[in-house]
Amino acid sequence: MTSRPQKIRWGILGPGSIAKSFAGGVAQSRTGELVALGARNSGKPGLAETFPGARILDGYEALLADDGVDAVYISIPHPGHAEWAIKAAEAGKHVLCEKPLALTAFEADAMIHAARKAGTFLGEAFMYRLHPQTLKLVELIKSGVIGEVRMIKSSFGFAMPGFMPEHRLYANDLAGGGILDVGGYPVSMARLLAGAAVGQPFAEPDKVVGAAHLGQSGVDEWASALLQFADGIVAEVSCSISLNQDNVLRILGTKGQIEVPDFWFAGGNRDVGPGRIDLIRPDGSRETISVNETRHVYSFEVDGAGEAILAGRQEFAWPGMSWADSLGTLRALDKWRAAVGLEYEIEKPAKRVNTLSGRPLRTDGKAIAKRAIPGLPKPASVVALGFEDFRTFSSGSILLDAFFEAGGNLFDTGYVYGAGYTETLLGQWLRSRGVREQSVVIGKGAHSPLCYPDVIGKQLAQSLDRLQTDHVDIYFMHRDNPDVPVGEFVDAMDAEVKAGRIRGPFGGSNWTMERMDEAIAYAERTRKQKPGALSNNFSLAEMLEPIWAGCVTSSTDDWKAWLTTRQMPNFAWSSQGRGFFTDRAGRDKHDSEELVRVWYSEKNFGRRDRAIELANRLGKSPIHVALAYVLAQPFPSVPLIGPRTLDELEDSLRALDIKLSAEDVAWLDNGPERRRA
């Protein structure tokens, strides 16, 4: 085993003015030394003089491949942060990334996922957070010197000489504008101070509202936002690239206020910030507190990262930006951007044609197996992906890419999901990635109150338009309407099969056994295509009451026998009990009304106990066992999963390693004999 270096050997990815400042910080740090610079134009004059002592390498890849580099500082424009941080983690390099960590919280989450898997450090370079002034400011808030904090006002705004379309701050393709470039400073500070006021490392706003002026290139040239926190604290934040602002942090309390000029430079510049804090008492008297710091302002983040790396930690210690802290700030910025309609062209399907790591989509994934489904002409993955939580292409494509690259090709959508956006997002992704023919698309329509036969064709036409395709592979009526003869629904779906707009099985979601039998009998009599699939709730835990009105569970013994006899495929929603097999549930836990109402019974808790017991023996989690149970049924059983992050997706896929026998399934379901000694 090689010994740990006495100092972290830093490489800078991308030269520039802020990279020069970082190099100055490394030179005055205790823990680091600058050894290399990766540049796209390594022959650019002056690099050796600007970065003395650093080997000038040709390209970013060369920097990541250099064995003499332990950690990489990423200082390129915002759109490259996620790609190169992920690649650096895959290369085993620790990463300190300039703010913003990524364009969105979804991108940052993917970067964190890569670092977590690689065991490497990842930190966001808000250098003000490690300066001693910040800790002093928090101490003053906690001391109560200004009483209870009521309002925080902060800005970071400056005026460029004029509109400069070639400059990164005005370039849409470089994610220009103030919100991402400097808006994170006042937002992250407000979250820090709101947290300090209640004794927490940081606080999350309950509400974010914003406004902005979008200029000629579509980026925000000046913008403001209000952040409202649960304890009544309100933060007013603003930023700009075309407007000078006073850039004073103001903290207003019940017994006075605090002012901090240019807090991100600690009242100084990119070299030295003395750390000045003005305390203003109710009578108007002022006291200036200074930490009298003389070290390079960037040296603190270098040492914060270096100390974490040398200690084997993967993220900054507080008050540095932890992963959760960075995600919280970016979520606030996401809401700010959404409020003002700021989506960059590079986030849209036409330009985001590769995965977040900058590579073309892989099509040879094997982690998720495929199976034949009766009536479906192509194989489908053993689990289906639902993705209702995403509202932009850039956010949803991260999960869709990962699922597909793992071998997943079955996608669950519905006419009413996200008011149609889920279908739109999937259609954009299928076209962008060119994988429609390899994919299996589930469509749903006729949700109540519009649950009528004549609605099916109309809604399917809209769905196909959103999906940018001429057919779905599987179709479900989303609800049933017992007041309508079942044959009319079968006729409507059969007509879509004959028109080529449904090219696989169709059936009902949340249909009863009796209506399915009646529909099948009608189709057999009239020589129409028979309903060949079901999408009802199915889980190791039996749903006691409908989660939503009109929902049907197929977890009962009668349903299991019917599904097995008919060999009817069931696409199971809420297949893991919506949290019942996690720590959110328990005989002594009654915080969740839904969990208690829908799942709490002694029979279900017995199943949960056995899932926990088996999971402990297998080195898995109870939710893995619950998912494996759904997969191991004696009829075609396809769970629908809805991960929101790459960690959640990867965790769900751990269930695929569990192979349950018929005996295992029976024991999990009914007990009571111990097994798997």
C-alpha cells in the first residue's frame, strides 16, 4: 500500500482568472501544492508564468490520467462542471468544483452519486464559507446579540461594460446570467444564517418566489427572490451582471442588526479579506468586529478540502458546503429559475443529446434483465420506470439515461401524469437518444372523471403526439366505469389495435376481477382482442384501503389465484408498499396518516417482520426483499418503480440479485415456519 502524501497534489482543470486566484490559495495553504494544469489550449502564452510550478498538460483528459495528481479543481464554465466532476471521480480523483456545483440540483445529485461510488471527495467551492469571518458571523447569531433573526437581505451584483454576447456571463450556451454565477452566494448565506438562528447547520426555505429580467441572449441580467423559512425568517436576495448593487449582507433581528460588506470576499478582494462585521444596536451605535485575517482568501477552501481528503472524508466539514447543503442551495436556485422561466438552450433536447458525463448513451446494459410478456412482440425489462417527479428534460434525462444504460427499456406513462409532461419528456428523450424501437412504452388514458369509451381514442391521439411516436406498446384504461357496458371499452381499445396505435396487450388499471372476466368473455364472443394485461396494486403488503379513490389491489389470495390461473401479466404499482418496508413504518410509528390507513395490520406487520429477517440474512434491505417478492410470482409480474435519484435507482436494482423460490414466497406471505437457516 502506498503511503498517503503529506500534501494534496492539486491539478487545475481549465485556466482562467478564478483558477489563477485558486492557485494563489494553494500556494499559501498548509495542505496542498499545485502540480499540474489541464488546458484545452496548452500552448497558450503565459500559462507557465501564471501557474508557476505546474506542469502544463494538453487537455482535461490528460489531467485526469496523470498519476501525479490527487485532486482536481474544476474552474471551467458552468455547463462542464457535472461532466468533468463525474469523469474525475471515475478516474479516482478528488474534486473541488467552482460554484455553482452544477446547473441544477439533479445534476449535482448525479455528481454526488459518482463521488460516493468512487469513494472520492467532492466539494463546492464557495470559498467564503471557509473564511473565519463566516464562523464568527454564525457565532454572533447564535449568541443572540441581535435577538431573534427576522429578516436577511443580501445581494451580489455588478455591471459589465455592456452587452457582450461572446462573454460567458451573457452566453446562453455557457449558462450565463446572475442567478447561477453569483445568486448562489446570497442564497447559500441566507440558508446558513436561517439555520444558525435555530441551531442547525443550515435551513431550507419553505417557499421561493422570484423575478428577473431576461436579456437579449435569454439569460438573467438582474434578478431578485424571496425565501421564506418555517420559523418566520424571510430572506430578500438579489443578483445581477448588468447592474451595480451595494452588496452588503444585512441581518435584521429584534434587538439590532448586523451588516457585512462584500461578505464573499470578507470585505477584501480575491487575495485578502480582513473579515469586517458591523454590529448595529437599537440606539444606532455601531461596533466593528474584525477577524483581522491576512491569509489568502482561497487558501481556506484549499485547506478545508485538503483536511477532508487526508481524513478520508468525502465532503466538507461545516461550515463548508456539505453535499446536503449544496443540494439545498441548488434546489432554491432551481425554483428561482423556474419562477422566471429561465431554461438554457443547452438543457433542452436539441442540444443535450449525450448523457450527463458527455458520452453517447450505451445500449448494451445487462444489470436489468429482460423477459417476454404475452402479447408483446419485443422483450421488456423486468421492472418498469415511472418518472412523474421531473419537470425539465435536463432533470429527467439523467434518470432515463441511467435506467436504459442498466438494461431497462420499459417506461410507464399516463395521459394525466404531470398534466401531460411525463409523456412529453419521454417523447423528447426517445427522439433525442434514438431508442424508440428498443423501448417499450406503456400508455394510460380514460382516467376518471373522463372514463368513457369515446375518450380513449382522443386521449391516445394527444399522448402519441406528446410521445412523438405513432403507437404505444402497452395500453391501460387508467380507471373503470362500471356504469358503462364493458364491451364498449373493449371495442374502443380493439379499434386502436386495428389502427396500429396499440401494438401489444391492453387492459385495465384498477379494474376488478369480475370486470376483467366479463371483458375477456365479451372479446372471446365477438372475436376482438382480449384484454391481456392488468395494472393493479400488488405488493408483499396488502393494501387495506385504497390509496386514492378508485384504486384496486391484487394482493389478496383470490387475486393471486386468478392471476396465476390466467397467467395474466400485472404491472404492479406501489410494489414496495410506499414506505411500509422502510424505517418510516413501525408498530409504534403513526406519523404518516397514509401508512397507517393503507397498510397497518398485524398480518402486514408479520410480512414486514419476515422481510426484515430475510433481508438481514441476505445483506439486503427489506424493500429489496419486497421488490424481489413481486418479481418472483408464478404469473408475469412486473413492478413499476419510481426512483427520483440515481442512488434510489441503484438501490432498487439491488433487489434483482435476490432469487426467491416458491417456498420463499409462501413463507414471506404467510409464515410461520422459519426458513433459510
